Amino acid sequence: MRLERDFYTQPAMKVAKDLLGTFVVRDWRKKQIIGKIVETEVYPTVKDKASHAYLGKRTKRNQAEYLIGGHIYIYLVYGMYWQFNISTGPAEEPECVLIRALESEGSTNGPGKLCSYLKFNKSLYAEDLTVSKRIWLEPRKEKIGPIVSAKRIGIDYAGPYWADKKWRFYLKNNDFVSKI
């Protein structure tokens, strides 16, 4: 069973918290790679100076942010690290959630490591998680512990107002959360 469209079309802030404890399932070369989401980060508004869609900016790179919730927005940072984001909300209203860490068998405590573990590449850009045969998210199988709210990582360029927002969420005391 996979998460359906109505899950993703909710506001990014709610989706980011509700994703904690869900499972990413990636079909790759006839095997499944699975990890539990333990850390997310939110980019919920075009007013957010850290958002790639700040002030409604629309480019070839960020087009997937404008898709209806449930699509993958993947991009490279520093020319070498993929970042796995999921669009949320209605179409044409760019919001997304960055998946920062997974609890898994591999090293996944950070967005770049997570994408390497999941064998991500540009071919997953705009992939629809609600129908994809290559990747999807499954609901929680267990109750999760307390959720911590903290500052987002690596967005000082957005200024203190936006950089200080506690829009990063993670499972308390989880060993797989990003190391700062």
C-alpha cells in the first residue's frame, strides 16, 4: 500500500511531520531499497527566501515544485549531491519537503548520502510517487516517538528571519538524523 494523492496535497508543514516514520521504497535493478524517513525540512511558501520558488520564481530546474503534491523535485547541489524533495499542496502553488535522513542499512544521515543510498539520479525528476513503479512511499507501520522541531540546515544565505525558522523535523534520539 502506498501513500495516495490526498496525503501529498496537504500543506507542506503537515506533510513534513506526517512523513516521519513512513517508508521510502525504491525498486532498483530488480531489488528493493527501503528506508524509514526520520528527518524532513520544509519550504512552505514563495515568501521563504530559502525556497527555490521565492517570490514565484519559476525555472526549468524548479518546475517540479509547481506540480500537484506527490511529485519528486530532485536537483544537484555543489554539482555532485542530489537532494530529494517532494512537492506538496495543489498544483501551481510551490511548496516542498526535503527528505533529510532515512533509517536504513546504509549511510543516510544527510540528503546527499540518502540519495546515493537510494540510487537517485536525474531520471527521477518529476516522478509521481502515487503511480511510479520505481519509487513510492508507504505508510507507517508503527507508532513513532516524539518529534523535534529545529532550524533548517545550510540556509544562512536566506537571512536570520528565514534561517531561524524551526522548519526541520526529526525523530528524537534517532541515530540516523543529519549530523550538524
